[in-house]
Amino acid sequence: KFKPRIFSGIQPSGNLTLGNYLGALKRFAQKQDEGIETIYCLVDLHAITVWQDPEDLKRQTREAAAAFIASGVDPTRSVLFNQSQVSAHAEMGWLLNCVARMGWMNRMTQWKDKAGKSAEKQSLGLFAYPALMAADILTYHATMVPVGEDQKQHVELTRDIAAKFNHDYKTDFFPSPEPLIEGVATRVMSLRDGSKKMSKSDPSDASRINLTDDADTIAKKFRKAVTDPAELPFEMEGLEARPEARNLVNIYAALADMSPEAVLGEFGGKGFGTFKPALADLAVAKLEPISREMGRLMADPAEIDRTLSEGAARARAIAQPILEETLDIMGM
Ligand code: ADP
Ligand code: NA
């Protein structure tokens, strides 16, 4: 009943990281090149669930659009837009707020992590965020959602919300979208703490590689990355109790389009004094063209805005009829 369609998004809430690139952007471009219909969204309505300075948000939204394009997402072949320009997201979000249950939201690990002990002080939007994410996906009848590990639970919640809607309204209107969590870089970890994911919202800049970092900064961050003193093993089993080493091997593998086994084939028996500079060189070789292209695109913000407006018009053409049919099913 549903044709294959991919939807995914990234928050324009700060510097995009190597984790966002390997876990999301690079794969978004690959999916587009596989000939599947692809819809990609800068989810600014999600970003404002925590405080965003208005000027920063504006700039970061354009910068995130530039990062998509520089990473190979072609705005003529994919639909690329920002969420706030397509009102169906907010409207569908409200409808699904009335389908989702408080108990489901309370179980979301990202909410628990972000709210911590200060849930009372968080915005209502941060709590409802996963229902808006369900709306983002379902208002396109998307069937596949490429994401990193950290978003798996939210896609599963989307399936629960779709199932409850279909059950309550005795319909098969919404598909049950599949999370696509593929490759070795589904959870790139912090360079300072092997138990935390690399994130643009981490207060420590040394914990992450930003897409816009220059070659010296990238080399320095990898050099200072926390590791153990042992040499790299020859087999994957040797990485099991070494999360920091495994993270760097996985990053190398993802950047080089190699398997982690092949990386150990090359670097097994060598120390980090050899491996880290090789990793830094590889990262610079892959990221430099992207940051150069981002710089070129950012020099013409009006052109980025035009691209996003065109993307929004194409997104609206898909989302609006699905929103209207949803309202009709619900009796409105
Ligand atoms: P962040 O967590 O950096 O604020 P977002 O929540 O905007 O980023 O996530 C955008 C996409 O990037 C999602 O698909 C998310 O799963 C992916 N992603 C974020 N951080 C990582 C990471 N460290 N490793 C792999 N994928 C990641
Ligand atoms: Na995230």
C-alpha cells in the first residue's frame, strides 16, 4: 500500500559533528543515490524545545542546509527544507499529541537524559518532542527513517502512535516506518569519554569533531582523544573491553568505507602514535572538501533561503493532503 519513502531530520541547534555526518548526513546522500524518494528536514521546531538564540538559530539553520548539500544531498533530487516553513508538522504534531500517551513519553530515555532531575523546569515541548517527531515522519507516510542508535526508540514510538491511531480510528491510514540503523558509525562516541555519544550539544568542544574544524584542530582533537596505552589488536574481540579504541577504529572504518576488521588488518600491532595521525589525515581528507563547500554556500545566504523555500513548497505538496485526510478521519 505504501511506496518506499525516506524521511529524516537534523536539529539546527549548533555545530554539526562527525557523528552527525557519519550517522546521518553521509547515509542520507547514499540513500538518495540509491534512487529512493528522500525527504530531509532541518527540524527547527525540535531545536526550540531548548533555548535557542534567534540570530544563532537563523544562522545555524542555513549552516545545516549547507552541510546537507556539501555532504552530497542534492536539493533537486531530495526534498530539503526547514520544518517551521511547513505548517503541517505543527498541526499533525497536535493531532498525535492527542494519540500518544503520557506513559509512553515518560519512558523515553532521551527525555530522561535531557531532563535529568529537573523535569519540572523543562519545556512542555521537550517532553512532547517524540510525538512531533512521529508527526514529521507520518505526515509524509514515510516508510523508512535513517537515524543513529540514539533515535531508535523515537522511531519505535512513532510505530506505536501509528498503530494506536489505526486501531482507534479503524483504518490502515498510517504506515509503520522502519528505523534504518546501518553501518559501523551508528553511535560515534565522544573523544573525551567513551561512554557518551559525540554530540553538538556537549559543552566540551574537544569531545567532538565539528564539520567546520580546520585541519590543525582535527589533528589536535584526535591526538588528545582519550585512549588506553595498548597497541591495536589484530582481531575485533580485542576491542571488546576497549570502547575508546573501538570508537576510533569505527570512525576510521566509516570514513574510509572499510570494515573495522580491515582497519585492524592494516593497523593491528601498531600503537596510537601511528594510528591517530593516520585517522586525523583521513578525517581531514574527507571533511575538508565538505567544509570548503559549506563556506562557499554560506557566502550566499539568499541562495540557501531560496533553496529551502523551494524545498518547503515540495514538502507541503506531499504533507498537506495527508494532514487533511487525517483531520477527515478524525471527524474534522
Ligand atoms: P545531536 O544529537 O548531535 O544534537 P540530532 O539530535 O540533531 O543531533 O541528530 C541528528 C541525526 O544525527 C540523528 O539521526 C542522530 O541519530 C544522528 N546522530 C547524532 N549524534 C550521533 C552520533 N554521535 N553518532 C551517530 N549518529 C548520530
Ligand atoms: Na540526537
